[in-house]
Amino acid sequence: MTDIIRLLPDSVANQIAAGEVIQRPASVLKELVENAIDAGATSIGVYLKDAGKTQIQVIDNGCGMSETDARLSFERHATSKIRDPRDLFSLHTLGFRGEALASIAAIAEVQLRTRRVSDELGTQVEIAATRVTEQKPVQCPDGSAFTVKNLFFNVPARRKFLKSDATELTHLLNEFKRIALVYEQVALSISNNKTEIYNLPASNLRQRILNLFGKNMNQSLLPVATETIMVKISGFITKPEFAKKSFGEQYFFANGRFIKHPYLHRAVMQAYAGILPPDYIPGYFIYFEVPPESIDINIHPTKTEVKFEDEQAIFQFLVSTVKQSLGKFNVTPAIDFEMDPSLKIPVLRPDTQIHIPQINVNPNYNPFEDTGTAVIHDKINLQRWETLYEGFENEGRRTEMSAGEDHEMPVGVSQGNLFLQLKGKYILTPVKSGLMLIDQKRAHERVLFEQYKMRISNTKNMSQQSLFPEQVELSPDEMALWSELKEDFASLGFDVKPSGASAVSLYGHPGEIGNRHPGVIFRKLLDEYRHSENNLSESRCERLAAVLAQESAISYNDQLTHEEMNHLAEKLFVCAAPNYSPSGKPVMHILSMEEIERFF
């Protein structure tokens, strides 16, 4: 029998490694920019074409490479940072895997032009699908310039799974921001199709955050800082009133790397417990510094998932640090142990006069005297209870009458149209199988969603012009995203024009919006797209209808009359999908008679 095990060719092995390291254009940006930072660059420029699908160019003013190093940098497992196995557990740099450039060269056409300050001539290396096609001396500035063209040109199956330009640009900008938030001392810029998106000068952390997310964030930032033997925590959190319902400005960094850590996110949420509305998420930019040997960053190929040696202790430190910051800035009541006690406790002096407390008593008060007040209150309470349970007697008779019938009443149809509102959130109504609980806000969203969807799909989404255009401030990445989605928004009926470098003006909006704020709807659609993998054009009607329904639906704690609850239930049960809200959350639940009887 012939041998069946053999070594893979380097070209195949590199493509397998590329599948782990290079997932999309954003992966290339991350690897090249991190390499530039490790090379000591103080200025890095990123230039994209077609959201990186056609070209990604990264130019830095770092130390550059010699002719030999330029060639070896594309070999697998080539590195300038590891000399001993122990180095793996005390890393202070970023690009140490030695697979990034080899992986990129395996699935793209790559050109490198690099020169050291001490060299008169630089080196140009060109590689395509792992093969070196050319290497020659050239005149070039000191530093390095990587140009990556036609990503996945030799792996069509991978290329066809890339998303739209707008989606890929969102991922690119997210990766860019993660790096920019760590290396604020490095000047960074990025452009797409010759349109500049960010141009960030070297600055401090607070200014870098404002340059990335807009100057309006300045009033929301609260600093956090603590230092122990185990961990140093620093950065900023946002005030509760600036929290949002969607993820966006939540960043953890460990030893200069962006990380994802759901466990530590729960620590932040725990610190905000009791001061945030339900389903709202605060923004935070939190940095951890721990000894390199106490953190494992190799549990995931992209190194965004890490494992701390003592996560429970760091969890408690983080909760305490965030609470301390919230209390220090009077967001929540807190005890300040550093405050001078003499400022709060009065001092007893020798000449201080002490007065005996006096109690004033009305000797003519008779607690048993009947003033009629109690009777009035009893009548009011009795009327309230009678109103609350009005109709239950008839309901009981209706239930008895229908008990002998053989047919089953349809689920969702109230017996006798009796409705009660619970805590301003749920509508309770008896059905034959038990008691139905309806979430009033989600139910209204479902009703409005289907109404809006039908109306929008039956019209041409003509724009309703505004008498006074509304100006909407956008961050640089939001401006870039909108520029990629102009046609999609226009097809929905939004007439939008740029107004300066960081704002747009809304001259028209979809007629379905009515009296609601067009700017709010516009931003919600834009924000929803930022956190979605799908193209807006694939489901324009559904997305616009969902946002309109969310904005128009009744809120929790809105008091509803019996007629309003009845009308809402009738509309809900003629919907195509009454059981779920547009966001996929359950709308109703039936507490069966068997479940109820178990309580007694």
C-alpha cells in the first residue's frame, strides 16, 4: 500500500493560514497598520479603493527594512520579535505571529516598497499568490509602503462572500478606530476612493475619542482610573443619559490590544445597575494593563478574545472603578471616604448652647372623633375596586355558557372583551385556555409595522419636501457610510444633501413619517445599518417600517382605556405574525389554567 500522508505545498499551507488570519479587507488593514506601529511609525496613512476590495495601501514612516528583511518578511513564521519560547509569554508588540504577510500574499497581489534611513536605495518586492514575481532596488522614502490589490483574486469562493462596499467599509473603519484608540500618539488617516474619512493628529486620549466620535461626546465622558498590584484600569465611561439601545461605543483594551470580553461587559452593566433604563447600554473606553504573563492572547486567531489569569478579581476591580467614577461625578449617590469629616460634622464649642428638644401636642385632638374623612376615602376606594373588577360577573357567566360548547375559541380572541392593564406594560385578558398576557409596546409595534410595510410597498416612496431643511450632525464614519448609501436612502424618499464636512441637510423625507422627526428616523436607519451585515437595499420596506413602528408605538407606562386595549388586540390578531415584534421578541404569552391551578 502506498503512503497517503504528505506535506502540503507552501502555497496551499499559506492559503489555509490566510483563512484564519485574513477574513475580509479589514483583516488586511489591521495586520498592516499594526506592523507599521511595531516599526516605530509616527504617521500612518491608509488608502482604500472600493472598500478595500480593489486596493488597500498602507504607508508609514517607520524604520523600514533591508533588502533581505523585505524578502523574508513574506515567509511563514518569519518574525523579528521572538527568539525563545519564553518570549511568547512576555509579548509587548502586536504583529508577532509571522503569518500575516505570508497569508496576505497568498490570496492577493502585494507590492512592498521600503527603505531604511541609513540606506541610499530602497527595495521593491512584488508577490502574487505566494510567488515572488519581482524584487529590485528603487528610490523611495524611508519607511514602508504596502499595496494590496485584488483581495481573494485566486480564491473566488472567498471573494463572493464579501459583503457590499458599505458593509466592508464599516468593518474597515471599526478596525481603524480600534487601533486609533490605543495609539493616540500616532497620526493616522484613512480615505476611500480618494475621499478622506479620518485625519487624526497625534493627541491625548480624550481628544482622540472626540476626533473619532464627534465633539458632542465631550460632555458625556467621565474618567475612570485605578491601580492595583494585579491590574491598572484607566479610560472613560459615558454618563447614563447618553446610553443607547444598540452597541456602538463599547471598547475594552488589554495591554494595547482591542479585546472582546462579555464577562467584563457584565461588570460594567452591573456598575450601572439601577441608573439605566432597561435595554440601554452605556459607552465606555476602558484600558487594562496587566503583566504579560498573566494574560493569554492566543485563544483566537485574531487575538481579540483573551483569558486573564484571575478574571473574577478583575471583574470586581472594574465594578468598583466604574461605580467610583459615577459616584465621584454625582451620577449616583456615593460615600467619599477621602472627604474631610470636619466639613460635615458640626464642631461642639465650649460656648455652644444646648437646647432641650420640645414637642408640641394638641390636647384637644380626639383620634376617635368622626370627621367623615374616612368615609369619603372608603367610598373612593370602593369605587376604584368596583371599576377595576367591573364586568367580571358577566365574564363569569359568559365562561359558564361557553364551557358546554364543543368548539375551541381561537387563541387571541378575548372572552367577553375584558381587558386589564398591569403596571403600564402588559394587557391581561382571559381566553378559554387560560389568561393571556400581551406586551402592549411590542404589540403596537407589530400592528404598525405591518401597516407601514403595506403602505410603503404600495407606493413609490415619493419624498415629502420640508419647509425648513433639518440639519443632522454626523461623525466622519457615519458621513462615509451615508455617502455609500445615498441611492438606498433616496429610494426610501430621503432627499439628503451634504452640509459641510460633518453634517447633512434633510430637504425631504418619506411621507409615512408624518409629524415625526425625519432626522431621528434617518439616524436610526443609519445606525441600524452600521450594526447589520445585510445591505439596506435588500429590505428597504422592512427596515423603514420597523424604525417607523418603533418611533410611533406607545411606550410602557402609557395608560390605555378599555376601548384602546380592545382595539389594539383586534388589530394584533389580524396581523400576519402576531406572536413576535418586528425585532423578533415575543409579543404574548398564555398562562394556561393548569399553570394557574398549580398555585392553589
